[in-house]
Amino acid sequence: MRAFRNPDVLWREEDESKAQAYEELEKGEDVEAIGTSVLFSDGVMLSLNLIATEIWKLCDGRDVNEIIADLTGRFEVDPDVLSKDATTFLSELKQKGFIYYED
């Protein structure tokens, strides 16, 4: 199934935080707690870390396996952990109405 961002969701990337996250990542630091984007929809706001932001941006009609393959190629992360975490995150986004799937 192909994942798409809900066009009604407002979002923005936090450029300074994103730059900080990439700097820390280059040093081998944990960047999970650094918010690099914010999503807004129906009174709900989500702050996303670096990888979650990249997952969000890849919800442009790609299927879940393509999203995972793209991220595995760009980040040093265990593919099994990434697959599990990405699938869980996408499920949460769908439940909140931030994304939808099409065949």
C-alpha cells in the first residue's frame, strides 16, 4: 500500500533544529529527542524527530517498503529496528488522520 500525507495537515520543518540534529548525528550522538518538524491537524500537534520527519516527507505515494529502504540507505540504523519503528509510526499517523493509504 502507498502512503500519502493528508493535504489538510499543516506542517513545517524547523531548520535550526534540523541542522543541529544533523551536526549531532555526524558526531555519533543520539538525536531522537531533537524535534525537526511540527505537524498540525484538527487541534492536534505532533513534534517529529529527524527520522520521523523523513518518514513523513516520504509519504508521497511510496509504499512502506520503499520508505524503509530509502531510510536504511541514508541512516546508520538496524534495518529490522527501523522497519518495526517506521511501521508503528506510520500506523500512529494513520490512526490520527495525518496520512492515508491507497492500493
